[in-house]
Amino acid sequence: MRLQPGDVAPDFTLPDADGNKVSLSSLRGKRAIVYFYPAAMTPGCTKEAIDFRNALPALAAAGVTVVGISPDKEPKLAKFRDRDELTFPLLSDTETKVLQAYGAYGEKKLYGKTTVGVIRSTFIIDADGKIEKAYYNVKATGHVDRLRKDLGL
């Protein structure tokens, strides 16, 4: 099931790259971008993460927080963070429960074949915890620029 603007964003508590618990509810009161990506340290996911890292000053100035979620384990997330100097939380959803709650896990086409996995997706969540915008099946390249335009930045 896909989320729509106006839906309440499913709350979650997941470990970050260092094992610290991060909850969506802790971000209430400010806008957040929660994005789901297939795998740390792959070319597309690296491009997307670096684009978010580079956009952080403008996003932070507009009061927007960024959180990335993948099914990767914490040590891999730490390596990804350190290698690419990522300065926003990367969260581990190894059981894919949060991915599924957001409709970001399921059947997808990969090189012409149907497979099951992470559907690259991004959500802008408002200060009250509701979905402001939902983007499914996004391309890594150019996605952050599109988000910035949609946010008026």
C-alpha cells in the first residue's frame, strides 16, 4: 500500500549506524525528509546520499531534517557514512518492517526482470507527522534537486 499526502507517517524506531535508536516521533515539530534506498555503497545509492549531504546546509536552513533508511546492517552503514562523509542519520531496517509500512518494499523491475526488494522512495513529512509528499520509484540522479525545487529551495 502506498502512502498519500495527508496520511499519518508511520512512526518508527530504528538503530543508526552507531546503534543509537532514532524515532520519527523525535522529529515532530519540524519537517523531515525520510528516504529509502536499496543498499549502502552502491553507485546509485552513493550518488543520492552525496546529493543529500551536499544539500544539507540549504535543507537545514529551511528547517528540514534528512534521514536515510535501508535494510543494511549497522556496520555497513557506519562504513558508508565514514567513507562518504555523510552527516545525516542512516538507519538500519534489516527486517524491512518500516520499508513495508511506507510501501517502499515489494515487487519492482530490475534490468527487465521482476524482483522483490527496496523501492527507492522519498517522503516529505510535515511538522505534525503527516505525509506532505510521497515519491516512489525515484531515480537517484537528480532526485535531490527535484526535492529542493518542490520545497522552494
